[in-house]
Amino acid sequence: MRVYLDNCCCNRPFDPQTDLRISLETAAKMRVQALMRSGEVEYVWSDALDYELNQSPIRLTL
């Protein structure tokens, strides 16, 4: 399976986790990231995502 996480997903863990929805979205993103690292899913991205992430002062690793 291929997975595309947009910029909002990538940055979700850095948002305040006080809202239940944000906490659940963060947990889902972290689970998908674990599946990517284990090789169970393949991460795909776009040039637009590269550009957006490179504008961020936070360096993200997927």
C-alpha cells in the first residue's frame, strides 16, 4: 500500500495535544509512520510537499 501524508499530517505532532481530535490525528500519523519505517507501507510524496516542508523551521524526518 502507498501512503501520502500532507504537510498538515507531518506537522500534527507539534500541535498542542489538548483537543481529542488533534491527539487522535497525531496517534494515527505516528502509527502510519511506524508502518512506513517497518516497510509495511510505502511512503510517496510530491514536489509540492518537498517545497512546503523545506519552508518549515522544523526539520521533519519520516
